[in-house]
Amino acid sequence: MNFDFATAIRNRPSGQTTAALVAAYGNPEGPGAGASPQGGAWFNPSPAWRQQNIVTIPLADLPDFPR
């Protein structure tokens, strides 16, 4: 796997508006979404959004990942 992190970072949405982020990533607010038990800025996305968008990738699979 060869992933260009620099390009991905340059091309990420600006996040200047919520609408821009929702357009790029979808809306994590839905049934089951809410505050996280950790409190603070933590947030639990809806189960449907989590299933569609969150993946686990072992660091060994990211050889060019910045240290």
C-alpha cells in the first residue's frame, strides 16, 4: 500500500463550515448519536455512520505514515 499523506492533507475539506464537512464526510448525527462517556469534546456518531465510515487500519499497513 502506498498512500500519499501530504496530498490527502492538502486536499482535505477546509472545515470552515459545517456544511462543507457534512458534504465531504456525511452527517454523523443520527439515531444513536450523542455525547461520549469520555465527556468534553468527545462525540459518539450514529451507529449507521460509524459502520459506513470508521475502519481500523494496523499501523504496519501504513509504511509512509508520518512519525
